[in-house]
Amino acid sequence: MIRSSPEARAGAPAHLFEGADWSFPTLRRVYEAVQTIALNDLGLDVFPNQIEVISAEQMLDAYCSVGMPLMYSHWSYGKRFVRDEALYRKGYQALAYEIVINASPCISYYMEENTMAMQTLVLAHAAFGHNHFFKNNYLFQQWTDAEGILDYLDFAKRYVAECEERHGVEAVESVLDAAHALMNQGVFRYRRAAKLKMGEYESRRRERLKNEAESYCDLWRTVPGAAHAREPTLSEQEARERKQRLRLPEENLLYFLEKNSPVLEAWQRELLRIVRNVAQYFYPQRQTKLMNEGCATFVHYHIVNRLYDDGLISEGALMEILHSHSNVVHQPAFDDPHFSGFNPYALGFAMMCDIQRICVAPTPEDREWFPDLAGRDDWRGALKDIWANYRDESFVRQFLSPHLIRKLKLFALGDKAAESKYRVEAIHDADGYRRVRSVLAENYDVGANEPDIQVVDVDLLGDRELILRHAVRDGVPLAETSREPVLRHIRRLWGYGVRLEEAAAGAEAVR
């Protein structure tokens, strides 16, 4: 909203820009003004910024390569490009105003079709909001290496191209197709993963290949082959020892196949490693979509209003920015044809603003629910602490307030297979606040909403069958339409039979 009158701003400095057209000198002036507010007012801590202004076709290309400036070749990226381009040309799909990459320097792509007002908004949103979140959130600090990812992707692109030249495109795509099918089950969710350090990667890769060659020959010396070439059958003791060496159960399917498949060659194992490293890089983003967008939206909203208060942008520019902001944070009602769940921009921004309110103007209810936040003078420090130390699930579970639950009119529905109708289990009242908050938080728990499939055993005494177990939650099995195709990919990588059991979480397998 507009918070100061023209009279109050008499004698203010000249606007940073006039009109819709932009130029690189104007972008630099706006960038410096936005940076001053971001660093000195909000106290943000960011990676160095690299700003790229690109065309619509280049933005489509960035879409299809998962937003990365470097990516290995695969047919699925071209397929996505053709689809998105057709939808864009026909007017069925718009393009993002910007794309930002978790790297150091932090790379931001901006559409050349943007007006100068929109460039101001996306500079604040991406170059400082997302940038600060990427650099400071604990998940990104623990699981990603912003300084090494671009070098690693450059290696991956060159390596895949070399494999295509040596072994053929079809052979490479066969491995990549199987690896892509397992990407969501190709991450470490709990165990600490090593960061990508490109400076050490080549020497570590050569050493790893040597070690794997030695352990491979020993571990799989009894793999069934020609009848005259078979080794003696393993004893029970040998089987137990080798299962211990396999470190079962294993949640990261790509990691297990990369390390232990009896049929993959060294270059195929390296392809699996590339895919799982990319999957691991994106895993924190899947856990922080709500917080990341909420942080960036709150930052751009604060900065553009401050620019107007300081007389650096006109009322027209502010109105254009706020019009776009309102569209971004619009939340369709549950009975709206456009409803597809909670808009992460809307809920994230609402929660950030509510936390600021709790700090600045708390109610007795706020003091009861949030004694550490209520009345805290340093709301900026409170938000930065939250941005650094929470993910979506824990953020909602900890900071969704009764005030916001009432404002958003949230309630919890029970959906039980044994009942023919939905049941309202909790509403926005004194008895339902915690239940509503808990149910909503569970929707943002990536670990609870993705299939939990682990390698639990290998038949080392028989036919080398690989045994997987799916921990069934709430009685929901895997969809048959995707279950069998994915199992075929696993069999392709393993080289022998694969059996999938399903069991209730914590129970014995049922099949």
C-alpha cells in the first residue's frame, strides 16, 4: 500500500527511472538502491550477484534444463522445451519474470520483456530475497555447495557428451532414463552427504574407480555365470558378512545401485552418480518452497515500499509493482476452478507478515502462543533466524498463528476410505488450532508425502534377487501405472530380479 503523501515527499531525490523502458545503466542504479536497503535496512547476507537479461526463448531453454545455465543433454529436456514453447506461443502459458540459481555468484535470469518497474521487483525478489535464503538456510548449507555446483555441472555435461561419443546415444540415454525415474528415491534424506568439491573431484573419482574395481571383483565373485565357471555357493556366514558390507537397509536407491550393481560398467556408475548429485542439490529446494518464496516476496515488498517512501520510484511504478505483487500472492478459494492447493507465495508471505506483526504489535493471544517472539523489537533478526533454521514443515508447525488460521478460515478435513463422506475434524477455534496447524504442516513434509522405498535385502545365496520394501502410509499403496515401469528401470540397472514388498510403516512385509 502507499504509505506517504506527495506533500510529505517534497524535495525528495529524483526517481531512479521514469516510464517502462529499461537500460543497463538504469538497472545498475536500481540495483545499487535495492542493495542499500537490503543490506543496511534488512541486514541481508547474500552471495555476489550475476544478473542476466534474456529473451523468451532463452527463458524457455532455462525452463527445460531445470533452470541451470549448464546441464547435460537428455531427450526429456528437448521434449519439455517443445511443449512449453508451443503453450507459450499459443498464449496458454506465461513465463516467469525471473529464475534464480543457488550458486556463488548467485545467477538471476530476467526477461527482457519486463518493464523497468518489474525489473525492480524481480531484482529485490531474486537477487536479494532468494539469494539470502539460499546462502543462509541450514538445509542449503549442509547439503549443497554453491561455489562448486557450476563447475560440477560443466563436468557432467562434458562427461555425458564423451559417453555418447564412446558408447552411443541410446546406451547413455538408457542409463539416464532409468536414473531419472529414480531421482526422488536417489537422495539422502537423513544421512549427511558429501558436498561437491570440483577442485578435488577428478582425483577422488580416479581413486574411487580403483577402489570400486577391487571391491567389485571380491563382492560379486559368485555372480551366476556359465555353469562351468560358477564359484562355490556362499555360506550363511559369508552372506551375513556381505550384507553388512552392503549397509542395508539403504534409502538412496541410486547410491546403492551405483555402488553395488553387479552389471554396470564404470561409466554407467558415473552417470548414476551425476544424476543423484543433481537430485541431492535440488532436494533442499523441495523442502523449502513455501519459506523460500515467502522470504523473497516479503523482501521485495519491503524494499519497493521503502524505495517509494524514500522518493526513489513514482506512484505509477509502485502501483504497477503492487498489481503484480497482488497477483502473485492471490489465493483462490477452495471452490474456485483455479484452486490447486495453497499458493506458496500467498501463505509464505502471509506468515512472514504475521511474524512481523507478532513482534511489533502482539496481542495477549500472541504472547501465549509465541512468548519468544511477542514484543520482540528486532523483527528483522527474528525473521532472519527463522529463514536460517527451519524448513516448510517445521516452519508451519511452529509459526502458523491462531490469528492467521482465523484470517485464512482454515479447517481440517478427514478423508477415510471406510466413510462415504468427508468429515470436518477441526475448525479455526480454540480446540482446533493445533490440529489444523499439524495437518497443514504434514502436507509440507516431503519425507511423508513421497514413497519410502528402501533396499532391505539381497539374495546372496540364490539368484541375486534384490528386495525392496515400500513403507505404506495411511493404507495407500504405490500406483500400479508407475510401479511396474520403475521396477523395470531398477532391473535394468541391477541386472537381476527385483522384488518389491509392501508393508505398513514399522510392520513386516505383506507381499
